[in-house]
Amino acid sequence: MLKNVLLFISLSLLNVSTVKACPSPQECVSTPFENQAALKLGQQVLALSHVLQNPQQENALQAVTELGHDQRYYIMVRGWLTYQLQADLSIANAAQEQTSEQITARIRFLKKAIRAIDLE
């Protein structure tokens, strides 16, 4: 599931000019600003991925809100959190009273994180 989300994000970050035929190499080269923006987004996505695996870590909510409050990525982050929440709720419902503390903690964190980015 996480691999699918990261694959989707990676594909969405692909520079369209690398997919189409280029009339000249100069026209297909991305600017340093584009590279820096893609690198920063990639780092934020990896931080978010790490936070979802370890929601009890310090500054976890900050990592989510930092990316989730950016209007360009709000839908992606909100969808990712919602998808993970639904998966964890399904696990909790199936396990009933035997739900692990990690799943329970992540469910609480996901609800809090979704609320935090929705209430910007």
C-alpha cells in the first residue's frame, strides 16, 4: 500500500519533458529551481512516510501539517492519510479487542493529523 502511494507520487513528479521527444537537449533540461523543488517535495514525502510508520515520534504532526497546508499538495496528503486511516480501521475492526497498540496509536494520530490539515 505504501509502495503504491510512493510510486504514484514519484510518477506525478516526473518531468513531462522527459517523456516527450525533445527538439534539442537545452529545451528538455529542467532548471535548478525545479530540481530543488522536486528534491524538497521528495524529502517531505519521505518524512511523511516515516511519520506514518512512527506516529509517536516528536514533531510527527508538524511533518504532516508542513506538507498538508501547502495547497498544491493538500489533496495528495489528505488522500494518503484517509487511505491509511481506512486501512488501519479495517485492521482494528477485524482484530477487534486484539488490535495492537501501534495500530491504535496510528489511528489516533491519523484522525488528529487529518483534523489539523483540514482546519488550516
